[in-house]
Amino acid sequence: MTQTPSPRAVLLLEDGTVFHGRPAGKIGTTLGEICFNTGMTGYQEIFTDPSYFGQIMVMTNVHVGNYGIKSDEMESEHIKIAGLVTREFTASYSRQLADTDIQGYLETEGLVGITGVDTRAIVRHIRSKGAMNAIISSETTDLDILKERLAKAPSMEGLELASRVSTQEPYFLGDPDAPYKVAVLDYGVKKSILSNLTDRNCYLKVFPAETDFSTITQWEPDAFFLSNGPGDPAAMDYAVEMAKEILKDGRPVFGICLGHQVLARALNVSTYKMHHGHRGINHPVLNLDTGLSEITSQNHGFGVDPESIKKNSDSVMATHVNLNDGTVEGLKALKYNAFSVQYHPEASPGPHDSRYLFDQFLDKIKAARPVQASVS
């Protein structure tokens, strides 16, 4: 009796390294920059984080899909990663509150993945060789065809992606009668960031990434928030120029992740492409102001240059550093009412050690504007 061969899938890296496995999710072909996340839980939040737009995600945790998919645990409306790589992928789940299984979810969202590969070997390779483009296919295992397609993929360095994941129209969030109004520049904002602000009595208006300054200030916000997002901050001149105008305005400014990098560039501090980035939920960070450490959730492939901060020490200072490699994790403007962090204080997934930063932002808003019973 002739047996039908098992479906095959292939992962090809830009340097020619090949991994063979089985299809996961939609049958097809996808490409992007390969990266990895070290979190043991939170795969659904990772898949839907807009900061991962254009990237193939390697999950270092062996089991992915074992607690299913729950609709209210998404960080955006749809999956944002470009592809998925796992060691063990299962459609069976144990959580009774889950809405569906991961295979059905990925098929509905149109995500191509590969499973049954040695993710430990892939991660070790990325850590050694650095971030690079990759392609996954369950349509063909012809490496010559895949190499030709992969060669046409653009590098993440120099790529502007924030405008592709940003809202296309402004929208409101929170209680209109809340005492504080915050204008959010959406470069790929996560829902949990917004909820951390609305939970602190802030009424939000979320603006598209390329909104002009006059349009935002017509709403008369009490403060500005620069969100996380994907891509190279050096390719976002529109955002840097906006940040410069916001700084001169004088109202409080808070930036997270890509917003941190945009703020740095507005302060004449340069950014750079990291070797393989920081992605996970257990990165130790030292708060230089308090001397206390915190365990943080991180997702970034670009960083702020510490030497550039030293050259601009009259206007900016580092406030947080990564205890693993000494990279800059936070900064404060010395001549403006602005601060930012490279990591994700909202977590989701991850620990909540850093959520005090939202309280600090609120304190700055209160100091800049007396509390009122309501806002118009």
C-alpha cells in the first residue's frame, strides 16, 4: 500500500541556512526579517503586536497553541507578524474559555508558518549571525525559487512601516468626562498601552502616524504620547519633525519603544540597527534614578546610541540601562517636559514591574495642568 507523503514546509534564511518541517497555519509562502521571542506564554499578544509587522517570529517556547485563542487578548485587530516558526504546534487546547484553536485562527488570518523544526538551533544561529531576512514556504521546497524570491526582500534597515500599521482615521477611547486628555500618535500602538492610559482617567484621541501638529493641537490635549511600532526610526522624518514641534510646545510627552527612538532623534540623538534585537518578557533593566532593577517585556530591533547621548549631555540623559548588555533603555529630555523608555511597561505579555511609568506620566500631566472636574 502506497502511503501519501506528509506535507512539507521549508524555512530558508538569507545566508543559505535551511530548515525542513511541516506546515502550520495557511498553506503558502511568506517572507520577512526573522527574529525570536523568549516568552513562555503570550503567543497571541505577540502575534498581534504591530511592532512585529514584517517579521517572521520564532517562538523559543516548545509548545505553542496549547491554551488556544481568546478574542479579548489581542493587541490589535489582526495578526501582524509575517510568519511563524515553532517546535511543537498543536491545535488541541486545554483552556475552556478559549474561542478557537490556533490552527483555525492562523488559517482565518492567512498566516503561513512552519513547525517541527529545531527552534533552539535557529535561535542560536540568529544570535550568532544576527537578524536577517528569511522565507517560509509550504507551497514549494524548491530552494532556487525561494532564494530568488528572498533576494528581492527589502532590508528592515531603512524601512518605514509605522504608517502601514497606524490607524487611518482618528478615534477616541475612554471616558469623555475624564479629567485629562492625551493625544496618542499611533505608530503601531498596542491596545494594552491605551488601556493603561484610560485606566488612569485619561481620555484619548488616537491620531494617524502622519497627522500634522496643528490638527492634533486643535483638540487641545493635556499631553502627548508617542507609541510603539515597527520599522526603522531613521526612515521616519515626518515623526521626528512632529516630535520636535511637540517638544517645543511644552506639554508633557511620553514615548515607548519606537516612540522612544523617535523622541531621541528629535533630541539630536542617533539610532542604530541592533545585531539581533531584544524580544522577550524577562529582560532585566536598571533604573538609574532609583537604583532599582525591574524585569521587562521588550520588542525592538533598533536602539538609541549611548555615545550620541554623551555628545548631547546638555539636553538629554539616559535613565534606564539593560543589565544584560548595557544598552540604553530610557531617556529624559533636560530642556523639555519629555521622557521615554525602550521597553514595554504595559507588558502583555510579561511582568508589570514597569507600569509605574504610566503613573509618572500622569503626575507630569497633573503638574502641568490643574485637575478639572470635566473636559469639553
